[in-house]
Amino acid sequence: MNLKQLLYFYAVGRAGSYSRAAEEVGVSEPVVHRAVRSLEKSCGLRLLQRKGNGVRVTPEGERILEYGSRIASLADMAEQAVAEQKANVFGKLSMGVGVTALLYLLPAVLPRWIAEHPLVNISVTQGMGRELQDALLRGDLDLFVSSGTNWDPRLRKELVFSDKLVVVARAGHPLGERSFVTMTELSTERLVLPKSSLIRDETYAIERQYGVQFKLAAEVNRVDVAKPLCKAGIGPGVFMMSSVTEEIRSGQLLLLNVEGFPRSWPYFLVYRGDKAVTPEMRSLFFTIRLWAEQRNWTAQNDHIGAPPSGREQGTGKS
């Protein structure tokens, strides 16, 4: 049992309809169905039953509904508190990001945050990890988002979400017909690899781990350049899952089930430990955490493009 299951059940019980409840809470109807079924399974009780074109709460579900009502009320109070806090948020905020975060995290987070904080003047700087660290230590940045872990001891880091390092190939590639690809087989292909130092360091570690040497078809420092090369058939490529999700959904790229992949790839908020966290930073932290929570919930219920089998590998990052 978790809070989302109770909130979704409460929404269905109040609306008398899965579709209206889904619209109210802002998720798809199947997600609401799955949440309610999971709640019923964990309770061992039938909480809803059909009534005409809708549903109604069973006698057993009425008491559970009370708890859902209390949680919804607390959520409303929290939203009001956040709104009051946002009203007092103004000033300047400078943040740094890598290429992946720039292309895929910020478009999902910043537009709404900026709309809710019109008095904040925010600036975004794209750069590599060490560049961003130096800028933060100089005082040119308030924070940055990075997948690195080995930072100056004056800095603090907070895990906010985890991506996955995956191998993809163009639609119709022979490896796409395989249920499992060994590392030796992958090493016979010419690969499209990112120029990012962190990811390249990881591919070198994979080579050492499996005793192979990858052949290079192309090495580029922009994911929006690397993807067209991969789709054109230059070779399979190593990418962050967040950067190729849409191409996998649309069938332009195939997610390969390769030995040793996917590899977990954590992202951190990094900021100065010897300076106070400003209201602007605290508000953005909250928004990113909320996005990460919603993203993780969606991921649990979304298996589009998942490889046939295989176990996720760690990267050794903390």
C-alpha cells in the first residue's frame, strides 16, 4: 500500500468512474486501474464494484476511502503551503547542466517552474562536469546537475533520479533479431559512442571487465548528432535511456538486450555545502524531486521498448 494507490482509489470513489478519476489526477486510466488493483491485492479486500456505467465503493472500501480523503486533504494543504512559499521566491538563480540534462531534464522541469516563478531570473550554463564544478566553486553557479560522484569535499550532492545506459540500433539491424547479444558479439560491430568523458570512461571499464575492445564508427559530443548517425545505420550506439525513449517508442531505434546492459546511471544535484540554500534553490530542488518521483512511478508501469530479458548492471557509482 502506498500514498498514490490511496489517492487514486479516493479519486475513483469520489468520481464514480475510472476515466474521470484519471483525468482529475492527471494520469492515464490504465495507471489508475493498476493502482486500485494493487491496493485491493495488498488489502485483501474488494474496494470497488461495478454500478451501471461506473463504479461504487464497497462497504469494505468505505473505511479505506476515509484515509484517502485525509491524504488528499493533506496534499491540498501542502500545495497551499508551497504556493505561499513560491509567492516569496524571487531573485537570481544560476544552474549548470550537461548535454543530456540540458536536452531531456530541463524541458520537462523548467517551463512550469519558470511560469510559477516569474520573479526569478534564471540562467542555465551547459558544460562538462569539471567545468561546472569550477564555476560553482568560483561562485558563478548556484548548483548543477551531474552524473559524476567524485567532487570537491566542499560540495554536497543529492541523488535525484537514475537514468540507464543502454545499447540501441537502427530498425532492422540484425542484432535486433537476437534475444540476447554477448559482449563479444557487440565488440565485432562498429559503434557510435558519446564523447562525454564519464560515459567514455564507463565504456573503457566495460572493455576491461569483459576483455573486449570496441570498434569505433563515430564519436560525437552531442546526443542529437549521435542519434541520426545510429538511425542511419552507421552502427549500434550507447546512449542514456532518457535520450532515446521516443525513438524506441516510435520504432526508429531498437533497444538491444546486451550482456552487461542496461547500466544504472545516477544523477545528482550538486551545490556548495558551505553556503546557505536559497529559497530559489530550495524551490527548484522541490520541483526536480517531484518530477523524479512522478518519472519513477511512470517507469514502474511502462515497459515499452523493454528488452526480452537481462538484468540491470551497476556502474560502481555511489
